[in-house]
Amino acid sequence: MTKIDLRSFSPEVFRVFSQQPPLLTAGDRRELNTMTIGWCQLGEVWHMPICTVFVRPERYTYSFMESHDYFTVSVFDPSWKAMINDCGRRSGRDVDKVKAHNLTVCYGEGDAPYFAQAEWALVCKKMYFTDLNPSRMLDERLKGFYQTDGLHRIYMGEVRELYQKDN
């Protein structure tokens, strides 16, 4: 993968995140975990490029997000759909997803792990977090997402590096 200038990259965010759910990865060279995420946002906040991700406290990746300053978001070609689905179904507590899918780990700033097989990957430095609050949900449909599991923690990270697959 090649490091590229973030300002020259313009993915079709709504298409990508709805049709190619990314892998959220946190950890370092000693240990990491990755999970499929359905909720991800890109934009500018505080005059910085920001990637926002959502993680429930029950997820194994949550502890990695809490204990590390960086996280990555890796977007794969649609041909990787089975792997993406599996990484969303199985917990890193039970299986080494990297080994199970023969993924090649690369490291960006802050030793943030991402995958060489991805189409592109964002390396993000955590800037802010907050927890969703049901008393602030203005539409009752939102509460339907929280019948069994805890409320998501929202992490906002400054996009520090962007890697794109070599052609």
C-alpha cells in the first residue's frame, strides 16, 4: 500500500459504507483486534479531517479502543464480503481473525494496525469520545437499536494517514 495525500482522496462515502462495511482495528504490534462496523462517518470537525466510529462496550474491540490512542478503518473490495461478514459475526475473544483470513498487518502512525489487502485504510488518532444517551434520542426508532446490548461509545479520530492499495 502507498501513503497518499488525504486531501486528494474522495471516496463515495454513502456507497462505500453501505455496500462495503469497513473493518475497525485497534491495537499495536503486540496485540490487536478487528471488527466489522456498519456505522462510520467521515467529515471535517475542528478544521481537521475526522473519522467517527461507534463501538458497543460488549465488543472485544472496545477494550482495544479504550487502551490505544489510534485506530484504523480499512475498506475492502466487495470480493472480501465473506471475510467482512465473518469478522462481524465472530469475536476476537474466540478466534484470531487475522490468521483465520490470512490478512497481512501493516502499521501506520502510532503503530496503528491496518491491512495490506484493503482498498484503502485510514489511520486515526483519537480526539474525542462520548456515549450515546437515550434521553437525547429524539426519534423513538433509535431506541429500537438498544433492546439487548449497551449503547455505543462514539469515537472521533483525526485522520492522520491514508493508505491506498497499489495498482
